[in-house]
Amino acid sequence: MKILLAPSETKRSGGEAPFKLERLLFEALLPWRTKLLHTYMNILQRGEMAELSQMFGLKKESDIKAHIKDIIHEPAMKAIERYTGVAFDHLGYETLDAAAKAYIDSHVILNSNLFGFLRADDLIPEYRLKQGAAVGDIKVEKYYHEHGAPLMEAYLEGEEILDLRAGFYDKFYKPSKPYTTLKFVKEGKVVSHWAKAYRGIVLREIAKAGIESIDDFMKLPIEGLSISEIQTKKNKTEIIYDIEA
């Protein structure tokens, strides 16, 4: 089983390992990643605030300037540790035991807006790129869909897929084979912001239990959640959870 997870715009600073672009998932993506990264770096070097503001999704000049750095030579850390935000806070990777961390490292595929598809333990530097923002004339989601989606299809052949990403990331890759997603409902209403938290909680429980199939996942008790319905349309199965008061 493989689990697809969205990134966050906020990142943890620091790192100890060198960044090696060629070591990221899918060696065949190297020329496309290199082109995108060079375009990104050229924009940073030009230093035009309006352009950077749009690309970073930031308004304050001091905040923008804080992200103008030579990321190619910045220290790297595991992608799963680099990303912060609601889902990652509730996953709490750093508090998991060694077996659960190893599970995350080997089962989770992250969908970076800059680097494309990443294993959870791929080493990346700190960077800033707003979801949906173009890098120069490159529309990132279309770019990685064109060059990376076929690689994902091949990589996931024979795997069950649990897709915990936000819907936006279908633009990068949407499985053509059967896959499973989650929806969270409280008092009859679909939650959006808190869905991020529950995705993190669900992933944490999956990792702790070492789940290897969708069937086993459906049997997994998760505190505060109960399955109310399972809907299947074409190749997509959606598990609908009620959030218990």
C-alpha cells in the first residue's frame, strides 16, 4: 500500500545533510526538476518583489526577503520532517517510534509544488512556493502531470492507494486504477480546515499499526472517528468518517 500526502507551504528551517537533486524519487524527472529549479532560482536572483510576492504568496517585504536564498546549497532534511502545518503537527512524525517512522518513510509519497513527487525520506532544503503559483512561465501542476504522472502510474502498479491529498493535487496526478480517499463530516457538514488535522491523525494511526491493505485500514479503530458510509464511483472509493463530539 502507498499513501499520497500533500505538502504544506510552511517549512521547518535547518537540516544537516547536503541536498542532492538527483537522489529524489524518479531519476527520470531530473532534467525537468533541474529546469524548474533553475527558473525558480533565476526569479529569486532577480529579486523583483511583485514577482516574488506572487510566487511565495507573501506580502510583507521582510517575509519575502527571508526566502531569497540559494536553496541548492542549503542543508536538507527528510521531506516528512521539513513540512509543518496542521496535518504534519497531528502526524507528529518526530514522536513516533522507529518502526512507525520506517513505515512512513517507505509508504508515504509527498507531492511537492517545487520538486514534484517525493518519498517521505527524500532530503530537501527549505523553500517557499505558493500552491498553484507559476514559476516563471511554468505552470507547475501541468508540468509535473506531463512529466511525472506516467512515472507515478508505473510506480504504483500493484499497490493499493490511499490518497490523503487535497483535491488540488489531482492536477499533478490522479490514479487511473482503484484508489481510496477520505471525507470527514461533523454534524452533517463536511469539514475542510480540520480535515487536514484528521488526515494527520489517520496517518499516524496507520503507521503505528503498520497497515498494509485498505481492508485492514477500514478495520482500524481511530479515536474520535467512526465510518458512516463508503461510496464507490468508478475507480474512486470514498470513506466518510463522522467526527464524534
